[in-house]
Amino acid sequence: MTKILIVEDEPRIVSFLRKGLEASGFSTVAVDTGQSAIYLASSNTFDLVILDLGLPDQDGLAVLKAIRGRGEAIPIIILTVYDDISHKVSGLEHGADDYMTKPFQLEELVARVRARLRKGNSSGAIAQLTLTAGDIVLDIRQRQVLKAGELVELSTREFTLLELFMQRPGEAISRLALLNEVWGYDYDASSNVVDVYVGYLRKKLGTRKIETVRGVGYRFKP
């Protein structure tokens, strides 16, 4: 399984990243200091690093320089609140493979992770690329869904929500967890957008595939 090192000192963001990436089929380990990141990045056990720049013990750019200075070719995606051009240029010039700013959408981050793993020909396999449940087949790489052999047109959000459900078949997932993992940790918790999009999926895939778990959220029936 593809293993991702998360270097981030904000517990809420760490939790969001781990849940979202693991729901997408990746294995994760999180550290909150640059020193730990430098040590683990050289262990040859990780396939990609997600790196924050605002770390408590040292600048994330210093961490990036140290990793690249050792000759490590592991893909590194910077994920930070710094959105000025000088930080972006500096990060990319010192060896980052990609640069994203907070707040961010999980689906975009996952897409960038997969793209960097493919481009870098990582030694770890990209988790499952096809998910199947009954007559529904979800192709992660092609971003396509087939039902009984027929192509089903899904929006980006619908696809991401279905992918999350199919990664966790039979599990009751709360509305808040679905909201955080598909729409982002900064999305309005009082929104009914999850219920709306579950309705969209039911219309396209059949009402029996996603059942309501009263008082909790929803469950995908494999």
C-alpha cells in the first residue's frame, strides 16, 4: 500500500488529512516537527511527503532543502497557508513537486497525490484503481463509473462521495465525516449538502445502494 508522510503541526488538519487519504486507499503517518520529517523521509519507507511550511521547530523550506540535500527523490507536495508568489517560487525551486495553499479541497489534494505518484514512478503501488460493488464499477484513474456496463455521468463531488462510500463498504459514516472528507474541513457543518448529494447518487445508481442510518449518516451496501 502506498505510504504517505504528513508533516503538519495542526491537529485538526492532521486528522482531516489522515481520514481523507486513508479513505482513498493510502496509508499515512503524521509528524509535527521538521526534524522528524527529515529522519523519516530518508528511511525509504514512504512514497510521498505532504509538507507544511510553518513548523514549530524549523521552517518547512529548511526541511525541504535538507531532504533534497541528501539526494532523496521522494515526491513532496507543500501544503501551506502561505499563498504569496515568493514562497511558491522558493518551494518549487528548492525541489518541491507541487504547491497547494490552505484552505484546500481534499479531492484536489488526492488527485495531485496520485498524479505525483504516477509521474514519479513511485515504488509503492497506487492503492486500488478499480472498486467494484455488485454491478457498479468505479475506475479511479479514469474517473469513470459504470453501472451494469453503462457509463454513469457523475460530477466531481458525486464521484468523490461515491469513491469514499465504496472504499468503506458496509460502514456507517456520519454526515459530518462525509462533509469533512469530501467538501473540506472548513465547510459549514450545518449544511445539508451531504443529503443533497446522496440523493443525486441514489437517482443515478439506485435507491438501495446507499441506506440511511438514523441518527448517524449513511451506509453503502456492497
